[in-house]
Amino acid sequence: MSTTQQIAEDFETFGVCLDDNKLLHRCKYLCTQYSIDGESLAACWISFASSNGYDSLTLDYLEHFERDQLAKEKKTNTKNMKNLRMYDTSTLDLLPDNNLDDEEDLLATYGSTRTPQTKKRQLTPDSGVTKRHVGSARSISAQFSPATLSPSVATPSRKYSSRTNAGCIVATYGDPSKASWKANPDFTPKVKLLAMGGDKPLTKTYKYMFEKVRDAAEALDDSIDALAEQIKDSLGIEEFSHLKVASNENILVVGRICCDSVGRLNAASVLLEGSQETSFGNTVPVDLSQLSEYSLFPGQIVGIRGLNTTGDKIIAKELVPGKLLPPCTVPITITNDTGPIQVVVASGPFTTTENLLYEPLTDLLTDLHKDPPHLLILFGPFLDAAHPLIVNNELGETHDAVFNRCIRIITSTLENSVTQVILVPSNRDVCTPMVYPTPPYEVGGNITCVSDPALLDIEGVVVALTATDTLFHLGKEEISFPPQGPDRLGRLTRHLLKQQNLYPLYPGPEGICIDQEQAEIYARLPYNPHLLILPSDLRYFIRDLENCVVLNPERLAKG
């Protein structure tokens, strides 16, 4: 069970500081009471706090969290275990009929539930809102406050306006004293969109929800064979052994990590699934007890050296967690004459949970209007599907109207500057298809729209981008030994580089729809990027990992 120090470190990973002993001991009690570790508790709290608009951790909020989240989950799990019944060939006739006549069962089949009918709030225009006018910084905020917004939507956020860390530098890489934040106005960097796993990048919407199970299985199988070939070359072997072949000598096998049951992966539930080519798609349990350290998650493609004396279980002696790709060979064309390229990156949500005034985005655009960079990369969501005003249907205008206003204001603010704007979509945005890989936004004008994920060539510097919170998703599913290993964020990031994939987790969590065929084409890395940008709810960081500078800018509006 986690100690108070471990729990504090787990919450610190998510940017939550537990400096109150009462909170620490309460969290330790919850871990004991509900049989979870500190990492799982912290991940559940972040998800709960985001849904309820909590920007801090207090005893009252923790009590609400226990009552509405932990207690209900425990009750549901207990009920499911009581209703669990095993069947064999002699009792097949007792299997219940699965006719989905009830509407509730039909909704549950699609992973949904009936939404209770809530009384819509009466929306009235705010006559006190000023008309749109053209000017300097004030005009930006004025354009985000049209007269169509009700007082509930247009009330400024007190929490945001009273923050005390505005303009603070929270992370650096290199020597910031030598940095110049003035972009050379005579230099326009060339930006190219690169292909990833296929022959060309994703530039338009594709047909999703048409994926066949056989096609998805073939895509997953191909990904095992592709990485297995590289692992084989790096180890200097001719072929891998079959998973089910018994041997008294050490063998080397390859496959995908998966769980032997529905639930979270643990050390006793690890299976290795081979490809059709190497093992005819068979699976075999893996004994991890003789490994000094490991870090595994569902969907990870690994090589394992060990014993399989019976053909029914592999005793792992050594783990090969993928392979790093070579760097791109395209020369970097930035010179001393052109000067450094100034790039500003920001990730949505761009407004607080209290309103749709987009105050954080307004402040960002105000600064960029004064000192325009060469490139501005904005990651969605621009209109988050989880925003309370969206969930409660309290808008007085359409979703597209809100999104188009944001784009129009960004464009008008930077139209006479040297700044090139790049938009990266998010499947959390109500204005985009909720599928991964996510097609580009359909925006005209001088704005460049790319897919999620995407690969850019900026004067020879290869930049990999994704708006999906891969680090957070991996962190919730990963198991590692020792449990409190060093540099957890670095370890999670290395998984992406060694798996050569910007979303290697399979199956994905509820709430994200992954098209495996398209992911095999548009989410795989062809080479190691120079810069990898991974916006996440986890704590911000910037560091050099495996000859790649990795940046998590966190969210523009968080809490």
C-alpha cells in the first residue's frame, strides 16, 4: 500500500501539491479503504476535478469525490462480482437471452447511459455588453463578448483574474539569458507537412465507424511484425521463437502486451499476444518475477527473452521494450543570418469552466499582438465537449458560431504580422469528428490546419505534434517495477519513441474512438523527431529524451 510520501509524489506528478497533513492522511485512508494505490487515486481525482470544475483539493471536495466516485465504483464492482456466473458445456442452455429490447440495454451497448432530463436555463441577452469595436487589446476581449451571450456565459472568472503567477517562467531548457523573444520580421520559415506511417499526410475527413474487426486485427498484427523486424535486426537474430513451443533453453519471443481479463493490467495478469506470422496469434501468460525492473502497458510491443518449459507460460529473464528510430537526415537550414525561429505553442481548453469569454486566449493574443512570433501552434479543443455550459446546453448560439468567432479573432489579431498560424484538432472538440486520428479543422484563409497527430518540417527541424493526452492515458494503464521508479514522466514519453507510435495504447480508454487502420497510417513515426510536443493534464515539463526535446506545455486554462 502507498505511503503518504508516495501519495504526495503521485499527486505532484499531476501538478497537485499536497502540503496539508490532513489531506495526506485522508488520501492514505481512501487508498486503504478502496484498495487502490496513490497513482490510481491521483488519476481518478484529476478526472473527477476536471468534470466538476474543482481547481484545488480540499477535504470537502475529497468527501464529494469519495461519495460520488469511489463509493459508487466499489458498489458497482461488488454487484458485478455477485452476479458473475461461470458456464461450461453442460450449462450452455442456461445462458441468458441477449435480446436488447430494453432501451437502457441498447444505450449501454454503445457505452452510453440515459441522461436525466434537466430543466434548461432561460437565456436572455445581456443588454449591458458593449458593442464590438476595433482597437488594441481591449478589442480582442470585446469580440469574445457578443450580445448573444447570456449573463451566465459572459460573467468573467474571478479565479482566473485573481491568479498570482501570470507571466512566470515555470520551466526552461538551455540558457534563457541568451534567448531573444523578438522574431526577425524579414524571415519567413518554410513549414512542410510530412507523411507519417503512410505515403502522404492526413489532409481530409475519412469514413470512420466503418472499420471491420478483421481489418482492425490485421492492422494490429502488421504493427507487431513491423516493430519485430526492427528488434530482430538490432539483436542480430534470424527469427523469433513460437510462443507455444516448449523449450528448456532461453528463447526470444515477440508480441503485444495485453491483459488476461477486463480491468486494469497488473503483474499477475500480463499476457503476450503473438502475430499471425510468428505465433499464429496465440497468447501466453508472462511471469515477471525474475525481472529486476519493467514498465508495461496494454498494446506495448516487446521482445522477451526467457524460459518456456511447458509451452504454457514464459518466465521472463530480459525485456526489450521496442526500438528507437534513427533521426531524420534532412539538413537543418536555419542560419545565423535568419536568426532563431520564434514559436509559440498553446493547448486548449482556451476558456475557463465558468464562461465562454476565452479570457486566457485573449491574454495570449494580446501578448502576441505586441511581439508576433514566426509560428503560432494552437492545439484544440477550442470548444471542449466536457465544458459545463456545453454539457448543460446553456449556449445561446451554435457550436460552430463559437468556434468560427475564435478563428476569426485569431486571424484578425495576427493578419498584419509575420506569424503563421497552425491549428491541431482535438477529438474532445465538439466541432470535429470524435475519432483518432482526427482530421484537420476545415478553416479557410491563411491558417494552416493539420491532423492529430501530425509531423512538421520547419526549416529541417522535424516536429511531432498531438493534441491527444497520450501521457495521461498511458499513466493510468502502465504498471512498473519498482513501483516508485525515477522520472515517471520521462518513462512514459520514452514509450512513444520506442514504440514509434504517438498513441501505442490498446485498447484505448472509454471516451476515445480509435480507428486502428487509420492509426497505423497516420500515427506512426517514420523517424525520431527533433521536437515532440505532447500537451497533457500532467505537470508541465521540457527535457531532452533519447535525442529528442520533449515539451508538455500543459493547458492554457486548467482548473
